[in-house]
Amino acid sequence: MKTSIEDIKRLRIETGAGIADCRQALEETGDYKVAKEWLRKKGIEKAAKKAEREVKAGQVFSYVHHTGRLGSMVALACETDFVAKTDDFQKLGRELALQVASTQPESVEVLLEQEYIRDPSKKISELIKEVIGKLGENIRVIETKVVKV
């Protein structure tokens, strides 16, 4: 497969990976779908290397169900304020708050092992690792809370 600029751009937009990584994935795999999976796995490998790094920044995210009788909060931490302000981190926080409201896990550990409600083919821990690979910083769920009226 010839690696075109259009394929590299499309893969970059869809995955958020760097241009060099997208080119490498396409050249090594020769197939767009396989390259996308290759990048996802590479992101997870990057996340494993960052797992021990200290998290000092972050944000608390909340979700209130449309009835107003159920809500959730998730404390999500990262290494720097810069990453805490990114769209990817913000989206992850909102998704985790929705997940917590929907599934009401008993602990952070239980949450991490759950299937992601929007894509049951992956666990929440994998979703977080994908964002870690994309942003280049360790991200950790510190606490979750569900409140019902």
C-alpha cells in the first residue's frame, strides 16, 4: 500500500496520533484499519510506561441525569494543568462521569474493569490508556461518587 498524505491526515484526525506515528503505522501494516489498531496498541504501550508517574493536577467532573434524581462525580487526575484543560481530557472526564452514573460502580477498581457503555469491546481502563497514549501523560481516576434522591 502506498502511503498517501490523505491517508496520514485521515488517520491523524481519527486517532489523534502524531504524523510520524501515523506514517509509520501505515508503512508497517499496509492497511488503514490495521494501522488504526496498531496505533491504539502503541498508545496502550505508552500508557503502561507512564503509569508510575505522579499525578498532581486534574479536575472533578459531574453528570446529572435528566430527571435530576441521579448524579455522579469523578475526580480525574493528570500530571499537568495543561493536559487537564485539553479537549481529550475534558471528554474523558465527562464520559467517565456518565459511565459512573449509568453503572454505579462500588469502587474505582470496579469502574476500571467495566465495559465502556459506548463501546462494550473495551474496558474503561483501556479507554483511559488510549487517552494517556494520545496526551503523553499519566491519567488516574482518584475517586467516584454516585448520589441518588
